[in-house]
Amino acid sequence: MAATLIASRHQLPSLSSIRPLYRLGRTRPYPSRMAIDPPPFRPDRRSFSTASSLNSPTGSSGPFTFHVAASFTGKDRRFDPTTHVFHFDSHNRFPQTKGSKSARPDSGHDAFFVSPVGTTNAVALGVADGVGGWVDSGVDPADFAHGLCEYISTAASEHESENPDAAETATPLPPSARNLLQVGYQRVCEDRTIRAGGSTACVAVAAPDGTLDVANLGDSGFLQLRLGAVHASSEPQTHAFNTPFQLSVVPPSVAARMAAFGGAQLSDFPRDADVSHHQLRHGDVLVFASDGVWDNLFDQDVLRITRRVMTSSGAWVTTPSDSEGQAVAEDNKGGIRVIDDLRPLTATQEQRSASSPSRVPVSLQSVLATEITAAAKAASINSKRDGPFAKEVQKWYPHENWRGGKVDDVVVVVAVVSDESRAGRPKSKL
């Protein structure tokens, strides 16, 4: 079965022959290479930027802070928004499991991380999606994904800026997202407790000057939402249908078995990640997620959820236009503006919920994360609504009768960008 999947890089097999594997979750070929010998990091040409407003008078001011929450659910779990949620504390990092499986979030093969970056006042965050196909070799795909996230989180937390030409009072420089991915992957390769596995990864570093650096490898990804519109998004990296780029640790025994079946040998590394640079503004919403979201929700679905939550909370408000029909300010794009002070909304509050008799912590970012997770979960088990994955199946296999969503693990990390120097109070609360 693995041999069929490996060959799919060059020749796609009939979907009917591998449909049971799709039903169980994502299947991907194993890249064949040694576990502890990744190549040295080298700069990559695969880089682009959407920071066209860096020097624009309507661009960001700052300094910026980032209010982060995460939500998650395993594909075989019932989603509970009161417990399947994580609130980020800027003085701490996640995860800190120290290899304990019992301390992991209940997110199946998917994982996430959030961490302050040394003393830079930047935040590192991202997701990783374990390769489900490793189950056939007796490997828990969660070990690689959770291990990668923990090592990246640790590297970010322990980062010491190297800027010898800067004055002692200068702001320390954060690392690049791809460098963090490289360090995390190297440590996974050196960890003898992670004997095999692989995952995709989307890693980002958000800096207080309003810059966002993203390294995306595979089909996890992110959206940057601004004033009711999709401002930027990542593109999935795939070798073929349902065969995303992936980092891996492949023991020699598995590599030999692959070679015996004549399978194609994929070999993806941090240097293969797509790197992009973005400029942030007050009120932007950043959504990082595994393909459990992107296979079941279109970008516009995520935007609609975000717009509903942001407007109902009072974070985004509808504004009048001037007599000529033009928005009164650049921040009023599309008739929407961001309130000046987001702190009362992004601060964690204790609220009662319908599913819990006790009061639970709630914030603007946690509501966004749980709402997106809930929508992806519902879409994944909906057999009547065709999502992005169903559309791709119909494109590649037009004779197959695939309908509905794709059951999968879901991880969502949301960051609300705030310029704390702006004054004012919101008119409504969550």
C-alpha cells in the first residue's frame, strides 16, 4: 500500500484503490533519507513579500502586540470549545510537555506552538500536521509533529539576538521563521525517541515593528485578514494530489523497503519552505491552521466567521462614508474600521458557557479560534457540502463520486494584532 502511494508522485493511482485511506485520514508518501543528517541551511529563492506599505504614510506605526489563542480537536473526538482551547500568556510558551504524551493537547496528529522570542518582544507561532501514513509502519505521527513544535517553541524562547553592529540599547532582532524551522527540525532529527515520522509545518515570527515573517512547508497555511477582506494567504506546496511537501525522519529499514518497491523518494527540508514577508496593521487577524481547516473551509468561509466575530464584538465597526462615497480614512476600507483600543476585548475574561456550569476564560482571539475550529469540524463530517478537498478530488478524479467534507484533525492558531499606543475604548464587549 505504501508503495502505491510512493509511486503516486509520478503516476496517480485510481482513487477507488486508495479511498479507504482517505476515509481514515491523510495519506502521503514517505520521503527516503537518513534520520540525522539533514543538509545545512541555505538561503532560498522561494521568497516573496506583501509588505508594500512598509514606507507608506498609511502603513503601520506600532509598537505592536499580538494576542494569541489556539483551538484544536482530534478527528475522532467531539469538539468542546471550553476545553479544546489555549490562551497564550506572553510570559510563557507552549508546548512544554518534555516528551510526555499525556501533557499534549487533544489534537490528534496535529500540533501547534506559541512562544515569546527571547527578549525581542516578538512572538513565534505556528502549526504542524503529522503524516498519517506513518501509522501503517507502526509509528505514531503525533510524535514528530508535537516534537517539532516543542523544539521550535524552545528555540524561540531561548533565542539570543546576534546583532554585533547595533548599540546596546537597540531592539534585539528576532530570528527568521525558516531558521526556527531549521533548528526545530535539526533537534527532531537528533532526538532518538522520535524514531520515525513526518509533518508539514507553517511557522511565523511576528515582530513589534509590525513585520510578519512566514515559512510554510506543505499544505498547512495561514490567512492575513484586514478590515473584512483577505489581505494575504499562503499557497499549499504539493508534489502531486494529496502529496504535500513534508519534513521527515526515515529510518534505514523503511527506506530500504521503499527502495524494494521502487517508490519515488521525496526529500523536503526547511530550505524548501515558501518564505513570505508581510506588513501588519492594527486590527489585523492572523489565522494559522492545519489542512483540517483548509480541506474543509474556503478562505471566504474563514473570512465570514472572522468578520462576524469581529463586528459582533465591536472590534470592527461599520463607518459612514463622506459625501462623495469615499471612506473617511485609510483605516476605513470597505466601510469598516478598527476601534482604537482592543485591550478590553483581547484580555481574557471569565464567562459562563452553555456547556459548562463554571465560568471559563474567553477572549476575542479565543472566540475566533474556537469558531473556526467548530466550523471546520462541522464541515468535515458534512456529507452534502463539498469543501476544497472534495473540489480537488473532483478535479483529479472526475469519475469518482466524492461528496462532502474530509474528516481530519484540526488545529487553529489565531493572533489579533494591536497597536497599544492607540487610545479609545470599544463600545461593546464580548
